[in-house]
Amino acid sequence: MNEIIDYLKKSGVQYFATIGLDGKPKVRPFQFMFAADGKLWFCTSSQKEVYKEMQKHSYIELCASGDKMSWMRLQGKAVFADDSAIKEKVFAVSPLVKEIYKEINNPFFKVFYLGEATAAISRTSKPTRVINV
């Protein structure tokens, strides 16, 4: 799990894929927030298409790239939680999120973790490894 967390932190921005409401793939930049209790946490707005897409098709995939053409692909099920402690921690690690939503009980501010997650990490000098999160 630490290898996955380190990779997400170092990449800064990940590319997040969903199945669109039109049934076609959608990819957009996203940002990992933190890990807690063995879960990888993210957030979004309930006003965004990505939220609606995850409500309809909860399985997502994201990709992050690193140095020397390394990459990590992470997939799992988006599991939403209404957890004040997690929302507080998101505000603590992301001033941008805090600026956007202003308060943790903003009805549009949604947090989720990846359930059933697996990661594939590929480095040019090593074979691709699959890790269950």
C-alpha cells in the first residue's frame, strides 16, 4: 500500500476514467487526497458529471505516470461516505478543496474511497506488478 500511496503523491495529478452517462469513456485530471484506514480517498462535487457517472457506474480506473516512463494504473469501486472526519482531513491536506467548498457540510462536497482496489505498476527495468490494495 505504501508504494501505491508514494506513487500517487509523487505523480501529483492522476487521470481518472469513468463510463460516461452516454456509455462512452471519459477521462479527466484528478487528485488523490490521502490514505486512511487502508483506503485511498478522493473527493468531487455532486454537481459534476463525474459524480453522476460514478453513481451510475461505480467502477473507475485512474492512471499516474512517473519518471523514466513508469506508470501506475489503479482501479476499483468508488464508495461514497458521509464522514465528517474524512472531510476535515481533506480540507487539511488540500487548501484548494477548502477554498472551493468553504465548509465540510457543503451539500455538494462528496468524499469517496476506492473499494476492491488493485494497482498495476510498470517500470521500464522491471515487469509490471499487480498489487491488491
